[in-house]
Amino acid sequence: MTQKSIIAYLNTMLERKSLELLILVVSFLKRLSIYKENKDVMKEMNVVSKLNKMIPHQSDILVSLILRLILNLSFDKDIRTQIIKCGMLPKLVNFVKEETHRVFALCILYHISVDDKCKGLFSYTDIVPIIVHILQENEEGQLDMELMALCVNITQNTKIAGHFAQNLRLLLRQSLKNRDSLMLKMVRNILSHDVPEKKVVLSSINEIVSIVKDCAHEEITVELLGVLAELNLPEIDFRQLVTEYNLVPWISRNLAPANKVADDVVLEIVRFVGNVVRDEACAQLFANAGLPNTLIELITAKQEDDEIVLQILYVFYQMIFHKCTRELLIKQSQAPAYLIDLMHDKNTEVRRMCDTTLDIISEYDDEWATKIQYEKFKWHNSQWLEMVTQGNDPEVDSYDDDYLPREMMLSGDSTADLLYQHEQDGYRDHPYADYPYGDHRDYGGYPGEEEGYHPGDHLQHPGFHGGEGEFPGHLAGHYREQEEDYDYYQQLRRWNY
């Protein structure tokens, strides 16, 4: 079809006015769009822009075919961008009102909402009041999965979540009544933003905790725990809540690695614990129950799951702030040692949380402060320490030029001349600067110059470095005494490079 330019001819016929012809052409394009080669040609010709001009239309059959064609094309990210640019989004939102075209319109909108950059564009449409109206009409029944999937995506945007929060009481009541996990996920997304309507959940918090303990459906348990984890309200007495429903044994049992609870449930339980231990009385309750040791076992078992590890570290971070749990965490658990081990984790957020928590521990415990400082020194200077260790290796303890500074290996200059060059060249502090005779300038030159000896001659003499020759005159003993200084100097230069 692509070689015969069929799509180009069909694209031209989209400008016709005949209803029967348009139905035939759109139906043909819909069938062709399931093949990638044809879809790419439609993308190049920007077929979406012509389809946008054809809707809305008085013929429901034609509109249905157009929406199904757009749905086939909307799996391509570039075509979704074309849909946004041609201004089709508000039209698609209006089709949600009509039951005839609702499903296809919702599927297209869901594909658009997958892109994070497009979520905010829904706030400029009437999608929120339309969805709320649909929820009110179907308060007793089960809602379309396409509708709830769209709601879950767009409520990740702060502005849209704020619009939905005005109806939070309705959403929460309906989700708890129908045990709808997708609607609960939508409520959880709304609560993840800083909305003033969070207090609405307080009237249902006892029912939520009761469902969490008794519900056998993992999806509902996960979402309700997520709702509780987002309730960072000072009005909630978490100690009373945890004590009344006896949550400490339930949490400890589900966090124990031996029980093999699903990772999603474990993650949300840890997030909930991280929220409630911000209260000092509740933190002490969990600490006395041995929660820190349970979390350390969980870190060992789930060390490959960065999200669980990060949330456990956040629990430690919150417990460090309370005096009643700080001593227990530092003195009676291995939490600081695990934090030090995770200080160099590949995950950036894990490293940041470890550094922050270790800094707080250092302020309250001098012994751990010394250990933490030592470990940080080893990490930041690992390359230097490795070179120092290599420098002490007898196999490399020689005067090979590979271990000398780069400026000492310049072509045409000998090592001796560079060692004895004048102070204005930047080597005033060479090992022979402190002569037993004082500064050579005070005596009119180096010792022995009156006998024809010049600095650097001893390095070329066969008696230097263990040769069999002898140094001239009385200078032999003096310069042999300086060999150890020269060796020490060379070793220092090697370590610094």
C-alpha cells in the first residue's frame, strides 16, 4: 500500500463533502493504520489535522470511525503530539459526555495522559466536572476501567488534583463502599499533594484501618496503606490509633522477611511507619517492640529494592530526631553500621538519606562520629590511599622516570638540573636548599665551585647510586650523606603524583 501511494490518495479524499465517501475512506484508513508502515506514512502526512476538522459531525457513524482511527494512531508518541498541537484535546474531552463515543474518547485521552508533559493540559478543559458528574450518576455501580485509569494519571498533576479534592468526600465514600482499588489509587494521588481537604479523611480513618487489617485483597490493602501514609496531619493521634487497633504486632509480622509478604504491601507498610514515627510517643512504641532490628533484617532481605531501602532509611531518619529512640537506635542496634555501608550506594537518593542521617548521628555520638569521619575520609581519598599503598611497594620503589612529575621529564633537561635550578623557577624548596654552609649566595656560590665542581655533577658521577667511582675531593662524604634526603624527596614526589 505504501509503494502504491494509496494513503496519499485517501488523505486527499478526506477533504470531500460526501458522507458516504468519507465513511468509506476513514474505514479504509482505520484498517490500514494497524500496520506500522502505514501508520508512519499517516504521521508524515499529518492525517490527524484533517481528521480534527471533521469532528464533531452530525453522523455518529463517521465520528465513531474517526475516533477508532485516532485511537489506532495514538499509540505513537509523535502522533499524540500532533493531536495536542492541532487542538483536538478539548473536542475529545467533550466526547466523554456522550455514552456512544465515551469509551473510544477515554482510551485516546488515557494515551495522551501517559505523557507527563501533557497531564497539565487537562486542567484547561472541562474534564474534572465531566468526570465528577459521571461518578455521581454511577455511585452504586462499577465504573469503566478506562475512566478510572485516566483519573489515576491526571491526578498526578497538582492543579488537577486540587480540582478533584473539592469532591474528595464523595470519592472516598464511594471507593470505600465499592472497594474500588482504582478509585482508591485516585484518592491516594490526590492526598499526595498539599491540599487543604485532607482533613476530610479523618472522619473515615477508623474504617480505613479496620479494612486494612481484615481485607484479603492485596490491591485494596496497598492503596489504603498508601492513603494512611499520606495523612501527615497534626490532628491525628497516631499513638491512639496504633494502640486501639493493635497495629504494632500486625506491622511487625508483615515486615518480617520470613513471612514473605508481597513487596508492594511491605513498601506501603514501611511508608506508613515512616509517617507515624514522626510522633515521638508512637516512635517509642515501635522502638520498644524491636522495630529497628526488624527493619535491619528487611534491608538485608530487600537490598536490591531501592524503594524499600530508601523508605526504611527514612524511618531511621525520623526516629533519630526523638531522644527516646535515638539512644536505642545508636547503642542497641546496627542501624549506624548499615547506614555507613549504604553511604556509597549507587542510588543517589539512598546516598543522600544516609549522609543526612549519619550527620545527625555524628552530632550526638562521638564514637560513631569518629567512625563516620574515618569512613568518609577513606571514600573521598581512596585514590590517594591506593597510590600511597602502591608507592610503598618494593617492586615499584625505584627512580624510574614514570614516577617523576611531568615537569621533571621535559625533553632536553636533566633531572639534576631541574632539582638544582634557581628559586625563581619555583623549586626553591629543593632538598639541598638547607646547606650546612648556609645559603650558597652568601658564599658566592655552591660549596666546591672553586674546585671546578658544579651542582648536578655528582648525579652523573659513577659513584652516585651505588656505583664504583668516587666523588671528587672532600665533597664525596657530604653528598653521600645527602643521598637519603634525595631518596626521601623522590618518595614524596612520587606519592603526590
